[in-house]
Amino acid sequence: MTAWFLQILKKIRASGISIVPPKKREVLLVFPNGYEIVSVFISPANIVIADPERLNLYFLIRTLFSKDRSITNYLCFFIRYIQPRVVFTFVDNYVPFYGLKNLIPEPKYVAVQNGIRNNFSMEPHQGFLESIGNQPAASAQIDFVCVFDQSYSNLYRSLVATKCLVTGNIKNNLTEIPGDVTTMYDIAYISQYPASPLEGNSSKIYFNDVSFPIENFYAAESLAVNFLSKYCEGHNLSFVVCGKRDKNFSAEREFFENAMQYQPGDFVPRSTDRSTLDLAVSARIVITIDSTIGYELFSRGMRVAFFSGRLQASNAEGNRPVKDMEFGYPNNIEPTGKFWTNEASESELVRILDYLRTVTDEEWASEIAPYNESLMAYQPGNPVFKKLLLELGLTLIDGVKSDA
């Protein structure tokens, strides 16, 4: 029995397992991620979930008694049984998904981008982009990838045989923000603190063969909040750190409170799926390093400062250039601009904040216009995604059906 299945059996004991095979449906979703999104368009009665982390006993047994006991073969048994019209995943960095069409070509396969993508990993040469590129020739293929912007379209098409549709972030397009939000802070910083405490953590982050101690990789987070606390003290401004983790994860709060060496700001842990968004939009200016939500807010026209100095702050081995860490990747953009920098310095953050505090709304709209589609498209109502669903022959929740 493979190591993968030994791990799975342990998970089964801890989390339970579904026993009865699901009914045949039009849509199969690999991982539950995105269910709340696709069910806005497709009736839940037409959706079934194949979760590689919560297995179905029927398909597990079939996989155990086959020659190939891989998770890919498990998903193949699932797909053959359900016979869906379309197989979706909103975990677009799940590499096995890109090999399914080569094995079972009949359904349409659609991956939906749900986060900023780069080539970092916890092991050497295991980054998402590198892993796709290392698959056997012609095996990495799906029908469509819904991407944030044109640069991601170019990136995915260089790695996978597919057609890309620029949809922006579909969840962001669906999220409504009231026009009369009360301003609570002058500046909000969006945390990207990892799921495990950094102190005493010996793990490394790898980019190909370049390694970063995990504590160094997140050093830019501490620097940004330290510079921000000094800036706010000097200008009598209020600020808040929007936590990435919930209230039970004390390491994140301690990390940022230690970074506030000048004026202390508020730290608000994450409480719901959209609590970070709701808190960030209550600020006049948002600061981020490279968070997806930072790009989402920018796409809506908010004043966002991109402090993309993770490489410089990390003291990487040889400090070799890593484009994935730079602002706007995979676009090729100048290292500094009016609202962004790839340099982890106090003077750069001061320069950007001075600009964002004084620029008029009209000037800001003119400044960001050239970047609206190239950094992240914003498509309220998701017209491109809805058109794709119709072209795939799916029945939408409002009763509209394609002619396919």
C-alpha cells in the first residue's frame, strides 16, 4: 500500500468518510473550495464534490484494488461514475487536475484561479509552475482556465494546453461592498502571516534551488508594519493590521505587535471569510506586499500601496532576482512606481504613502487606468464566466440554458 493511502486512512479515522456513492450530476467540483461560488450560477442539486481530503468509501475501495492507487486514479473512478458534463476546480494550483483530461477526455475541464500564483514551495523544485512544466509532454491539458488578467493567461498557456479566459477573481466580482462604508482607519495593512508560528520554525521556502528560511521570507511583513507605525506616529494617523488568522492564533498578533515599535495600531484577527475585506475597505489607504485581496481592492479603485520588497527583506542566498516576488508578477513592470516598490526600505514606503494621501480622486483614477486590466480585471456580475457556463451547456439557476 502506498504511503499516500496510509496517510489517507489516518485521515479517515479522524474526519469520517462518505460511504454511499453520489448521484450523477452535471457538474463535478474537485475540492469543496468554490462551491459557494459555482452554486450561485448552478443549482446545488446539479453539483457533486470530489474532495481528495475527504474520500468516498466506494471509490476508495475501487482504487485500493486497482494497480494504480494514486489520487489521480481515485478521481478518475469518481469522474467515470458521475459522468459529469463539466469538471471544475477552484484550487487551480492542484497539479493532478491538469492530467485528468488526458485520462478521461469526455467532460470539459475548467480551472478557476483563486489566488496569486508563483513558483514557491516547501521543497526544492516543487513549485506549482515548475511542477506543471515538468509533467510528461501533452499530459498537462484542460479546456479552460479562468484567470485574473492577461499576464496570467500568457503564463498558463505557456505551461498547459488550454484556452484562457480573463474573468478577474470571480469571488471578488460577486462580492458587493456598500457605497456608504464608514471610514474607521487612515491606513490598513493586510497580513499574510503563515498558518504556523514563525518563531523557532526551521522550515525553508524554496524557489527552484534558491532557499529562504521561512522567518526571512516573511520579514517584509514586520518591516512594513514597523515603518507604518513610525509613519503614523509622525503624521497622527490611525492604522490597523487585518489579521490573516483567527483569534485563537496568538502568534500572529504577537508578531505584529512586536513590529509596532512606534505608534501602536490595532490588530484585528480574521473572523469570517470576508472580514478582512470589510475591515480593509473601512480605511482610506490599504498596504499590502503581494496579497490577492490587495489586488482585488485595487481593481475596485481603492488606494492601495504595494510594498513588494519580499526578496530584499528576505536576505536570499546570493540575493538572486526572483521575478515572482516583484510587483504585478507575471507582468514585467518597472521596479518602482507611484503606488508600488520592489524595495524594502522606509523611504520607499514614505514616498508611496505621501503620494496616496495627497493625490486627488481624479488623478488616482487616471493613474491606475492603464493597470486596471493588467493587474486584475474587475467584472461585476461575471459576464465572461456566465457566458462560459452557457457555452458548456449547463443550466443556470435562473433557468437560462444554452443552445448547445
